[in-house]
Amino acid sequence: MRAFVVTGPRRSEVAEVRRPAPAPGQVVVDIERVGVCGTDVELFTGDMAYLEQGHAAYPIRLGHEWCGTVSAVGDGVDARWLGRRATGDTMLGCGGCDRCRAGRAYVCEDRFEVGIRGGFPGALAERMAVPASALHALPEAVDEVAGALVEPGGSALRAVQAAALRPGDRVLVLGPGTIGLLTALFLLAHGAEVHVLGLPGPSLGFARVLGAHGAWTADDLPRLPFDAVIDASTSPGLPALALDLVEPGKRVVLIGVSGRPSMIDSREMVLKDITAVGLLGASAGLAGTIERYAAGSVDPRPLVAATVGLGQVGDVLAGWRPPGSGPGPKIHVDPRA
């Protein structure tokens, strides 16, 4: 079968690889749609910290935002999965450590991350083998576009839940990328007053199109009392800004990861009685995201600007956007194309 493979920093190819067979406890999924993520870009450019830490090495088969149809099941897997549409968790814990047994497999020290960590092959291929335990069934109301946005949606939903909001609370989201805009959509569905901070450009204007009550740059952000600030950016300076902007006694949620250390003054956190929450991964938010997509309370599909085939993924990772792309930040891949 065909698969997209990163062979080194800024080097890639569409290669013929062995078609997967399901091991015991696994299924094979025929992939229908995959999202290209900022983590994929970092692995492509060589900037991802896992490469230095030994958690990832070339060649890498990317792709962790996906959906498809189960086409084969291994021993011990319920045959009713055959023919079902599904997406899946990225974080695959060892299953035996204290963290896994406590339901925190996403921080297991020996975890695999699909298409990212430990050499587990990702979804930028015609088919992929994954543990059946990682699957989440997709109802008919969640099409392939929304299905491949469940994983980033899970991270956004977790951020909203961590902010501990009441309807009507005012929230500032830092960064109008995919996670930031999905966070804004979940906040709007929760009844929050939503503001987005970003750099000048179309992404900031798109936040208003999606329904944000305010979309601002650092130069024109009004000094409003924010009940929560959610940092969905990759800027090392914004966690400190989040602490400065949030109301005393309220919450800062950190979901973005910068390429270098983010410095904050812990005295400000203490003296303002701020609760700061850091989040890794979407695992605990996947089921809730599917429910909201299926109910129609959150529609993530406008975030997808274009869909390409495997042969164009390298160009997308290098920064290319297809002609005629929409205003959204996300590029999807159809491996069948």
C-alpha cells in the first residue's frame, strides 16, 4: 500500500510499504481522512523535541488526526467492529503501569503516540493497524471531515472543561490556529463570551466569522476582566501574558507548546491566586467531542481549508496551501486520492 514517509529533516516520499495485518487485540482501518497538524510540521522540519529526546527517529510515518472504516480485526477483537466507521486515541499506554491503570495512559512513560512517538505508524497511509481499545465509533451524523477533527477537538474540549466556566463568563483564547479556533467553538457552545488574540491577518478575521465576540491583536486588546485565559499558541511569551490578563482567583489553561521554555513569574500566580492547568493530549475529550459534533452544537468543518492527496503532503508540511483554499487553518489529506 502507499504511505507518506518522512525520511529526514525536510525530506519525504510516498512509498510502497507492507499492508498491515491486525495483531491480537488490533484492527486494521481503511483511512478516509487525515488532518495535518503542527506536530507533523515539527517532525518534518526536525524541530520536534522527541527527536532530540530519542522518542522519535527517522523514518517516520505521520498522521494522528484520522477517521476511517474498520476492514479487519485480530484475535480477541469483537467482530462487530467490522465495517464500522471510527476514529481513535493517539496516546497508547503500556497498559500495566500505575498511570495506565488509573486511566492516565496519555502520560504513560512508555506510551506510543500514533504517528509521533515510539515508531508507531501513523494514518497518512491507505491503511493503519491500531489497538481496538483505542477506537471510538463515529455515528452517521459525524462525516469524514468532522471525524478527522475529533482528535484536535478533544484537546479543545479538555481546555474548555479545565477552565471551569459558567455560562456568560468572558474568556480569552490566545492563538487563532486550529486548536484555538476549536476551543472558541466549544466555548461558544458553552455560552461563554469569547475573545481571541492573535497576529494581524486572515486567521484573526476568521475567528469573528466563526462567532467570536472579539478578535484582537496585542495592540488593540481592550483591558477586560477575563474569567479564564486559554493559551493555544506556540509563543513562549504568551503564558506570562495569560497570567497578567486573567482575573484574580480565576484560571489559566495551557495547551500550546512552544519551541523553547516559557518563563512566568510564579509570584504573580500566587499573589493573584491563579489556578494554572497544563493539558497533554485529547484522550479524555474524544467521546465528548463526538457527542457534540453529532448533536450539531459544535461544527468544526469550516476550519478545513482544502483536501489533498498523499503526494502533496510534503508540500503542505513545507508551508504550501493549495490554490483556492478556504480561510480555515486546517489541511486534510485523503489517502485514497
